[in-house]
Amino acid sequence: MRVFTGALLACAVISTAAAQAPEIPLGETRLTVHTLLREDIFAGFLSNNMERMARGERNIEALLQQRPDERANLLAWKGAAAVYHAVVAHEAGKSDEFERAFKQARDTFAEAAALTSGNGGVPAIIGGTYSVFADRLPAQYRSAAWTQAYESYSTLWKAQQANVEQLPVHFKGELLAGMAQSAERTGHREESAQFVDRMLTMLVETPFEKTARQWKADPASAKTTSLTCKNCHAAGRLSAKIAALDK
């Protein structure tokens, strides 16, 4: 379960209107690097909170020194942040800045994927990041980004398919949705349809069901709509984890 539950994190919604972000206890080894980083990184991803994003990136660098055994996972987070900066630059018309950031993202993802330890979250971080941002990249980069997302989700599926029924709704939904969407975007439409059918069976009365039914009824809508990020984490998970440690 660790390869999945440790890191299908790329759709964790962070509410900037929620309580003030807690201090990050980087020295608390009972917390995973994913728990320590995700709220700040996704405050940048989904709320454009650059202050939180910058803190998350500083903490990645600190954790690379403190937890060298987690290097692969930390590099994946670093690559995810670089994808975000690349997309922001692209949408601002800053092509040179985009190229630099996106090259950094791809190089960092490649380094993370090549490491053979401390890598349990790498496929989920890469797949989830591209599920959020691939359609916002310049057209010439989208196909390769979706291919990498498909490969990452396929790795997760192979590891988790035997236990998928037992996963919490968020993890199960994002895995099935990520497979369905990345398969559709890469031309594996029969496989995509199979995962949509699984969603309709396994995710009844969840936030994923509505869009899955739309894809089933109107396959053409899959080209312009997203199945992922339908049941995202509530804010405050880190605060809750810290509080639980103190009990």
C-alpha cells in the first residue's frame, strides 16, 4: 500500500482561507516527507500562493540534506514545483523562463525515476502533477507529458490493482481517474473506457461519478474535461498529524 497511500498527492486542495499554515517540523521523522511538503506545494499549485510554494521549496532543499534516503521522493516534489513554475511562466508569455523551468522539471523527474530507493511516491507525484498541468503546457509538450503520466499511473495500477477495492475513496478515485484520463489522452481509448466503467462501479455516490457518467454518455467530452481531483484532501491535514503526534 505504501507506494500509493504515501503519495497520490497531486490533487490535494489547499484552502488559503483556512487556518494559518502551521510551522513545518522538518525534524519530526515520524512524519513522511510527503506530509511535510504537500500542503505548501499545493497551496502554490492550486491557489497560486507563492509564499507557501517558496516555503515548500526551501523545505525540499532542507530535507534533501536531512533525509538523504528519501532523495527520490524529494526530487519528484522538486520536479513537480518546477512544472508549476514552467506553466506559470508559459501562461505569462515568458517563453525563455518556461523553457528553463520545464527542462529542470524533466531532468529532475528523470533523476528521481532512476533512483531505486526512497522512491515510493515518485510515480504518484509525477503522474499526478502532469494530470493537473499537462493540458496547460505548450502544445508541443503535452503528448510527452501525458505519456509520462500514463506510464506513472500504470506503475501505480500494477502495484495496487489487487487491493483497489479496499483503498479509501480518495486514493481509489484518483488512481482510477488518473488511469482513465491518461489512457484517453495517450490514445488508449479502450483501456480508458474500461477504467471509466470501473469508476462507475466502484465510485458510486462519490464526487468522481458525475464526470465519469459524462464520459460514458459522451466520449467526446473526455477531450476537454478532467476526471481527476474530484475528491481532494481537506485543508489542515498537517495540523491534524502534528496534533496526533503530541497525544
